[in-house]
Amino acid sequence: MIFLVSLALLNGVLIATSRTVNGRLGTHKGAFRASVWNHVVGFAFLSAVLLVLRTWPDVTDTPVAAYAGGVFGALFVAVNSYVFPRLGAMTASVLVISGQVLSAVVIDCVQQGALPAPIRLAGVALVLLGLALPRLRRTPAAAPPR
């Protein structure tokens, strides 16, 4: 279990780094060009890994709907490349993670046909609150009357 948790944390670091790098590339080359470069280089890297492993996926038994993930991934990179330099890494990350948490709850509700347990909803609320807290600004207290 520790390995999986560590792997998930490493994945988070890689995602944050990828978003930042693509955001910078997006400011210089445009969001869609950054997305194209991201996917061309990623395809070349994964192809090299598959060649080294001497295995190749069988695309004939893959349902057509599975390819939607590639469309969503390309759109995700393009939108991030556009948004990150304009909103900043922290704000954009908080909004992206909030969207992921909320959509995960909706997907779970649709798949299970019912609302999640109250403890899970409370957990989601705590995660969203934790994401929002750094963004909330304190208003200065009014000076006491003299």
C-alpha cells in the first residue's frame, strides 16, 4: 500500500511539473501547439518504452469509446497550457483539483445510482475547504472608534 501511495504522490508531482512546463510552452508557442508537442513527445517516449519491453497494445479489441480519453487528455493539456500562465500555478491547480473532486463524486453517483455515504460527502467538503482556504483573503479588521 505504501508503494501505491508513494506512486500516487509522485504522479501528483509529475502532473504539477507537466502543467507548469506546458504553461510556459503555451505562452511562447500557444496552447494548442504546446498540447501537440506534449503529445508528440509523450507518444515517442511511450513508443520507445514499448519497443524496449517488446510489447505492443492490441488496438483491434479496444472499444472506440476508449479513445475519448485521448481527446480529453489533449483538451486537458491545451486548456492547462492556456490557463496556467494567466491564473498562476496555485490558483489553476486548486480549480483543476476541485473540478476533479466534484466530477469524481458525480461519476460515482451516476455509476452507483445513489448519493455517496454522508461520511464521504463530508470528506469531499473537507477536501474542497482545504483547497479553498489558501485562496481566501482575510479582510482587515476595522479600526476601533476613538
